[in-house]
Amino acid sequence: MSANTPTIVEVEETLTGRYMQTARTGHHALTVDEPQAVGGDDAGPGPYEYLLIGLGATMLPLVR
């Protein structure tokens, strides 16, 4: 991907769970959900978990 090419991320409601969503970017699709303890189906990481994953994945190459 070129530095001048914008990254497009789409998030859509799946209508299959109380909090379940699908996030798409490029050819990747990620399931976003909440744990059963808070009413989700635990079908995937929650939004805050994805945020932490993104931060960790951004920082790791800098410390290698």
C-alpha cells in the first residue's frame, strides 16, 4: 500500500448478536463482540481489545 493511499475501514452491524459487528479493511474481515459477562456472545475480541492489539502491534516493531 502506498503512503498516499488512504486506509478504508468499514464496520457493520451483523444483526446476529447483541453487540456483534464485522470490521473490514482490504480483504480482511474481523469479528468484534463483547464477552458473555456483559451480554455479548464472545465471538471475537471487544473494541478495547482491538485497540490494545493495534497499539501493541504498532509499538513492537519499534523495540525490535
